[in-house]
Amino acid sequence: MNRKELNPEASPQAAFGARLRSLREARGWTQEDLAERMGYSSVHISAVETGRKSATLRFSRSADAVLGLVGTADAFEREYREIKHGSLLEGFPEYVSFEGRAVEIRLYEVGVVPGLLQTPEYAATLEADAVRREAITPEQAEERVELVTRRQTMLVRTPSPLIHAVLDESCVRRPMGDDPAVMDAQFDRLLKFAEMPNTVLQIAPFSMGARRPFSLPVTVLTLSDRSIMSYAESAQRGHLERDGASVVPILSAYHQLQAEALSQAASVVLIDQLRKGYQ
């Protein structure tokens, strides 16, 4: 039987189909098996898996029910809504599916506090400006804020993933919104994040200058089988790199970043000073 190779990076629909096939095959089911369980034809299943047909809300909910994903962060219904409304950068939904299963997460962010560490108020303020600029709709802003909350549930799962977060100093120096309470709560959130047993928080100070190995945000994930992948974004889309040979140099540069950044203790002092209004 001819088996079409899938490219999940081709489009959000392709990522949806590739994940459906992966979960189906992990259970040892044929397309006919899944079709019977979901109440669709095997031709329909094949068309969704290969990206020739877009999934509907009914299809997504049926897949969740059959695959035991109802109400989870990996639910196909959530992915369907993200695709339908286009509220997320292309490539990001696929990354999120791996992020939720990673055992180690190493992230570097510039300019804004990363989503995994944001308070709902900080996230809402950030997205409200995107609405003001007419980059997204109010409905899409709500979806993005909701996704921030869903992603953060992984911080308290058992076993907890190990999270290394290095923030460029601009992340904590840049005010978000006109209400000082937003930044006060965000600083408090960062300090609590640093206290967690499965986290490391560091600030990369401006004084690092040319010693900074990254000029753009980057994330490196380690999965339970010790495979690694990296994720980075351009203005147009996100890119998930799964080739270990390409990811290893990024991981090495990340270690260099950590060595040059402030220690967690010094980073906490800086954040606490900013929280108290010191510059």
C-alpha cells in the first residue's frame, strides 16, 4: 500500500493531519479502524491526515473522544479553533504539542516575558495592543490569552519538566500597559517562578554586549527519549527543527548564554529591585 509522507511544517492543516496519523498509528489502528470509531469513512480520515481536507469542529471533537483527548491541552478541538481563527503563528501549534510533552525546556526571550511565565493580565495587555493595531481580532486575543493559561498547566504536572528560562534584560525593563499593577504582578510571578524546584531563571544583562550568542528568541526542547528539537520564529512563521545535528550547536550556544548571564540569585535581586521601583 502506498503511504504518503507527511510534512507537518507545510501548513497548520498538515500539522493537524500528521498528528492524527501519529496518534492513530501509536494505537496500532488502521484508517479503517479509526474511521469506524469516529463515524467517518476511511477516505475522509485519509484526506484529513494528508491535508487534502480540513478538519471540522465535529471531526475534531470526535477524534478527541476516540483518542481520549477531550479537555486536554493536546485536544484536536483546540488545534482546530487555532487554525480556524488564525490566531497563532504558523508552526506554533505543532511546537505547543511537543512543549507539553517535553521533560526539559530551555528558552531565551527578548523584549517581552515569555508566555510560560506571563500573568493573565500581562498577556491580556500584550494582546490588547495587537488588537489596537488591528493585527488580530478581539476574539483572537482572547484565544491567545487562554492558550497562555493552558500552556502553563504543564508547569505543575507530575513529573514536572525542568525549565531553564533566560530573559534578556529588556524583558523586565520594558513596561507593559499603563497600570503599574500589571508589572508588579508580573515581577511577583517571575520571583515565584524562580522559587520552584524545577526551574532556573536568569537575566541576560545588557552589559553582555557581543558575548550574547542569540539575537532572537529561541527554545530547545528535550523529550523523554532524550531527542532534542529547537523552535524559533520569524515575522511570518515559526520553525521547529528536529534534526539533532542542527539543534546541538544551538544547545551549546544556550549553555554559553547561561554561563554569561546573571546567576539566578543575582537575577532575583534585579527583579526585586525593579518591582520596588528601583532603576
